[in-house]
Amino acid sequence: MNKKKNGRRIALLGKQHGVVVLIILLMLGIGLASALVTSLSKAKPRLENDAQTAAALAQARDALIGYAVSHSARPGLLPFPDRSADGNYDGISDCSPSTITNALLLGKLPRRGENVPCMGPLGSLNFAEVDGSGEDPWYGVSRNLLRAPSSSFNIPLVLNGASNWLTVRDVSGAVLSNRVAFVLFAPGAPLGTQNRAGAAVARNYLDDYRVGVTNYRNWDNDRDFIVAADTVTTPAANNQFNDKLIYVTRDEYRVAIGGRVAGELKSRLKAFYDANGDYPFAAPSTAGECVASATIGYVAIKDDAPNDCLASGGAAVSLSSLPWFAEWQSYVLYERTGSAAATLSIFGKDYALTP
């Protein structure tokens, strides 16, 4: 009899123990679920801010490339940044009337192009987005793509060169590219002692990041920039950093500009074909003079007597509406592969021409 009672008591204690364990597990589950909900509720605004920032930077990049590609006077020309040196950020490119220095290469991305005395157009850059903290994008540009009234300027020449481009580094300080055409920053919310009241200077928007004994400053004038994680979410020693950065390399940029040049030439060569039933012979030299039966060289832009741009005789391609093409003449290769086929080559990229 006692054995049966003891057995029931043990079974009852076992059931009670199981209930206690179940309650504890349930409480732990509720706690974990609550922590997860709290974590997700905190993460949602951050993810939304990051998405807004990414959209703003992408729109700004496309606006800048669109401005350069469609430039009516000099395809490839970019605007000066909007700087605080004139006492305000007014959204207009701050053109320099004198020599271009490093101090002129960093500022806010202007919403309108250059004004006199620099080369316009004073048109909109077609971007409206701000980053996730409500700040306008910042913009650093290579001096190769700017033109002051006092400076000489040849876009295809600099696009073919290796000097005076910007440098962008990764979080370890290693160079990602030292041939960068322009960089765009989302400055994020102020960190530390940053104060953005009035016409605050760049260091109140952009950050620095120490790697070993080297301090890389995105706000100074050395044309050297660093990409790193947001230290608010990914702490990194004593660094305070929340710049988000994207960049376009020289090679990416010149493909875009080369596409504009190719498009203009294809249109006029197509008009030549429509009028004559053939593509023209080539110019063997950069002087642009047609030579009968020449198939490889440059686009023929003139044809002194006798007319030899076609087997049957004919004038050169008319490029009078493209005064800027003169500086591109020696950088555009042309091959006539048949009476109804030709190829343009610009910076190593081929563009086929067919009727």
C-alpha cells in the first residue's frame, strides 16, 4: 500500500516538475519574442533610412552622369560643387573664375549647373532626394572634369590620362581605385561635435576614419577618400563614422561620355548613308581628309577636291553642328567594313553602324 502511495507521489511530483519546466520555457519564449520584436522595431527605421540613402545616392549619380553626357557645349564637363566659401549653400554650382585648386573640388552637390563666367548650362541636375537623415548629398570631383575660364581644357585627352583623379580606399586603407571621376556622399546625422548651423564647413558633414597611425579624412582637400561601416551599428575602436559613399571611375565615366559621342556620329553617318547609299571612306590621318578607298582611320570631316569620300565621288560628313568634335577627332577610330557597314571605336569600345 505504501509503495502505491509513494508511486503516486513520485508521479505527481514528476507532473508538477514538468509543469514548472513548461512555464519556465514559456516565459523564456515570451522574453525572447519580446526581445526580437524590440530588435526588429529598432531595425526597421534604420533599414528604411539606409534604403532612402541608397536611393538618394543612386539618383545623384545618375543626375551627374546625365548632366555630363547631355552637355550641349562640352560633353563630359561636370559642375563645380556648391561650397560655403560664398557664405551659403544656395544649390548652385560655385564656379571659380581663376585657377582650379583642391579646395574647389569638394562641397554639396549643386541642384543647378554653372553660371557665368564658367561654361553652363545653368540647368537642373534633376535630383531631389536627400539621405535617410534628411541631408543633401555631398560631391567630390576630379579637376580633370572641371573648366574655369582661365584654364585650357580637352575632355578626351584627360579621359585618356592617368593623373589628377580621385582615390577611394576600403576600410583597411587599401586602394579601391585611384582613377575616380567623382564621389558622392550621404553625410548622415551629425556625430560628436559636428555642428551644421549656417554655412558649416565640410568637416561638420563628413567624417574621418583612423587605420593604424593614418587618419583618412573625407572632409579635407587631399582628394583621398575612405569607405567604412557605420560605427553606430558596427563600432570600430575610437572612430565615429557614418558617411555612405559611392563613386564612378574614370573608365566607367568615359564609357558614358563615349556613348554620347558615338550617338552623335552615328546619327550623322546614317544621314550620309541615306543621302548617298554608302558609308564614306576613312581619313587616314587626324587631319580628317577623305582618301579614296581608305577603309581604316578616322571619321572624314573634310574633302578637298577631288571628291573622294565615295567611290562615285562625294563630300565629307557634315559635323558643323558639333563644334566640340574637333577635340575628339583623334580619339575616334573609324572603319568602313563595307558600303553598308562601318564601325566606330572610342576608348576601346566598338559601336557598329548599319543602315
